[in-house]
Amino acid sequence: MGSCTTRPARSVLTVLRAELPRQALSPLDLMLTVSRLADQLREAAHVSQDRMPTATIASLPCLRVGQTSLPVAGYTFWDCHRQQWVVRLNVSESAEDRRFTLLHEFGHVVWHGYCQHFFPDLPRDQRISIAERAADVFASEALMPTDRVLACFHVGQTSPAIVAKHFGVSPIAALWRLEQIGLLPPSDPRLPIQPFVHPRPTPLLEEAA
Ligand SMILES: [Zn+2]
């Protein structure tokens, strides 16, 4: 009788980090990369339903989720004692906004430490700005995959409010996604709706570095 050995399953975070490029990128390259990562997150975490359960991220062993009353949507730092990422979410925001922020913060965890390699020639404040936008794109596409949004749209679920309810996001996040996919015309450019997640105070960014 032969013996068989099984390799331990790679963690979701390990799977996603393995997909990160190791060379310098353009900002567009990064957006395409995070778009792929959003799909791979669903695959690696075995999410089959349209509405991603919050536990998909909150139950990952690499992080723990808590609350904050600071005037930010959320922030993340590394707990060196427990060897774990800590994500704090603003307790006063809606459940839908906190879901978005949780995915946004998890995006930061995935490519933590990589942005200086992706954009070695950019000043730090520009790298931070691109990373924030990338985290919004990651959250948006993980929570509202293009094929799932198109399927809803084609059965008549065309309003941001209905799409928002279906995917468990805020109406403004749904509106932005519908516009991004090209299913709705762009909003008035004088009313920018990004970024969704308020920039974090510099000390918190440094704490997370
Ligand atoms: Zn952020």
C-alpha cells in the first residue's frame, strides 16, 4: 500500500501575494493587477455566491478585525506580538461601508511593502495616493465582480440601489461600479465619488509601515 503526503493548503494571503509582480509597474498595470487579485480572492476563498460574506476576510487567520471611533473609515497595522494584521473599522459607519473598508484594508495588507518596488521613482505621497485608489478598485471588484454585475443588469437589476442591496455595498459604491463597467453613464465630474475610503492620518500609515 503506497503512502501519500498532502501539502498544507496555502493561505489566501499567500496565494494572492504570489501573484504580485516583482517588477516596476505603471499605475494602470497596478489597477489591472488588483483587478485580477479581486477575482483570485474569490477563487482562493471559495466564494461562489454574488454577495461575498464578510467572514471571508474577517475569519482569515492572518488578521483580526476590531472597531475604532477615530474619524477615519478604517486603518490597518501589524501586531508584532500576535503576528497578525489588525484592521480597525469605524463603528459609526454603515455595515455596507464597513464591508467595503474591510476589503479595502485587506488590499493594503496584500501588497504591503510592494509599492516602493512597483513605483521606485515616485514620491511617497504619490505612491500612497495610487495605493489608496488600488485598494478601492480591489474592494469594489471583489465585492462586485464584473460578470456578476452584468448578470444582474441583464435581468433588470439596473439601479444602483438594487445592485447595492444585492451585493451588500452602499448605493454610491454600486453607482461607481456600474459607471466603471460602462453600464451607466458617468456622473457629473464635478461630483467626484472617489475615493470611498477617507485617507488615513499619516501617523497611522507610518504605524502600519
Ligand atoms: Zn487605504
